[in-house]
Amino acid sequence: MSIVVNTPSGNIGRPLVEALLARGEKVTILSRNPQKVADLVAKGATLVEGAADDRGAIEKAFAGAKSIFWLTPPAYSPNYVEWAVATGKLAASIAKEKGVKRAVVLSSIGAQAGAGLGPVSALGPIEDAFKAAVSDVVSLRAGFFMENVLQNTATIATAGAIFAPIPADAPIPMVATKDIAAVAFEELVKPAASGFRVRGVHGPADITQNQLAAILSETLGKPVKYVQVPIDAAEKGMAEAGLPPFLVTLFSQMYRAMIDGRMKAAEPRSAETTTPTTFAEFARTVVKPAVAAATPARTTFIAALQFDGSNPAAIMERLPAERARIAELKKEGTILNLWIAADNTRGFIELSAANAEAAKKALASLPLHEFMKIDLVAIRPS
């Protein structure tokens, strides 16, 4: 008797399969991309090649299975919700035909709210399908994946910001996908039971987008801000980024459900729903390397300054603003060092910028720049 996992190459399926194999379980994996799971086969998994909606492949995979883990693939298409529900119902019916005794189904917070939730709309009906077909079903209603933050890697790297329509101060349960895999493993290897049960998988804490940005700022060592954008602006941005209209509609529905409160967890936070990986740990181990890889190469510059002391009153008036701006540029990593001669007539600034234009723009933002003659030179290690 085997345990079947239908998404073995994903962020949840792969660590789940590896954990089951390490325990000595017989594991069957359903995948349409054999090359992506060759390492799992080498470790002992049995591969059934086929897609999640391939009846023949599902029948072959489920034959002789005692348990299954079902994750609805994000195979987005114009009829995604209908396809996902039909695929889940197909898998549930085959599980019943093959006598599968246990199903662990990945769901989401908000699945209880019905339609109008974008891709999450499919998950309630899929829960119901497995509930009707298999005697022992656990639905894992997971929180917002921490990995979703990686969609903002480019704007974090280049603009120090995350732009989204999610309310800035709304606490949201956030969970690392490896922790979802660990919970699925726990449920799959439990002693036999019966009935339908919902288990929340909520991460260690509910956090707001502002708190998320603060954690990223501390971890990355540079300011990161969260910018809440209107939903219509988000829709326009998704369209301009090349998303097809059906995807814009799908994600817009989900965002609107988050805004109006329909995407909240129905399961109270408890020891059972709380998982260990904090967002600070995830930011340090996953987000930080991703942002570093996406950060454009920077050049070091030296700016030689010659001060014009003909208007000392104006200089003194602007000096507090000058010091504040220098502190800002130091904090964001643009100004590395600043030296002023003892006679206060000359100085040097060491800068780090993407190019000379960016360095000049930073210098031009100094309130005292009009009282300086500036010579900018790019330098490199000798």
C-alpha cells in the first residue's frame, strides 16, 4: 500500500515526498514532468507520468494506495475554477473507486466563504468532493504563503518597496510551504481515523504588511516600505505586466476578498494550527538571497567637494536638512563615507550607485548641493 502525492516537484510536494521516503514509506508520485522528479525516483519513489486531470494516470497512481495528498495545481486558464473543481471531483471519485482510506487535501483560509474568491473559490467544492468520497479526510486550510513575497523581489531590490492592494494593517496568517509539507506528513502517517476534519495551518503569527516590511528592512539592512495601492491600480498594473485578462480578474477577486474580510481564517489559532518558521527566519534564509541576486550591480564613486562660502547664512539655515538627508542616504546604502576638511572648505563623499546618473541624482538631492562644486569619479579596487 502506497501514499500518493500529486505535486511532487513543488514547494510542498517535494519536501513531503522526501520526508515520507526517509521514513521508509512506499510513495507513488504523479507528475507530467519526469525530469523534474528524477531525483525522487532515484530515492525510491514510483513515478506515474501524467497530468492532474488525466483519468488514466490518476487511476494508475491510486491503485493500491492507502492514502493520498491532493494539491490543486495552479494551472491557470480562462476556466481555471471550473477546471480545478472538476479535477478535484475526478480525483475524489477515483479515490473512492480504488478504496483509498485517507486523503489529505491542501485548501486555504477563506475556502469556507464560497464563490468570488479567485482561485480559492475552487477549494470549498474540492473539500466537499473528498468528504463525500473518502472515509478519512483532512483539509489543510493554509494561510498566505511566505513564498508569495518573492513575487516582489524586483521592487524590493530596485525601489525598496512592496506594492499591493492588501490592507497595510490587516493581520494575516503567513506560513512557510515547508511547514505545510511537515503538517501534511504528520497527517498522512497518523493512525487510521474516520470522518472529515479541517486543520488550519497558520504559521507562527498573524502579521500585517507594515510589519512584514519592517522585518524585511531589518533583515536586508535597508529601508523597505509597504505601499497599499487601490485595487483598480493593482488591476491596471497586473495588465501592464502582461497578465491576461482572466488572470487579472482571478487575482482581483482574491484581493477584493482579502480587503472585505472574506479571506480570513475560520479556524482559531491554536497549538495545532501554529507552525514554527517565522517570517524573520524566512526573510533571512530565502528573501535576502533572492533580493541580493536581483539587485543591480553598483559602482563606487568618489565625489570631491569644494564649498562656496559666500553665503554662510543660507548654508547654516540649510545645515539641519543637509544632515538629515545625508543620514537618509547612509541608511539606504548610497553614501558610504563622508569626510570634511578641518577648514570646512573641502570634502569627499564615497557613494555606491547603479551608475553615474544615479550618483549625481543623489548628490543633487543634498540641500547644500548648490553651494558646492562637485567632481565625480568612479573608482575600482587596485
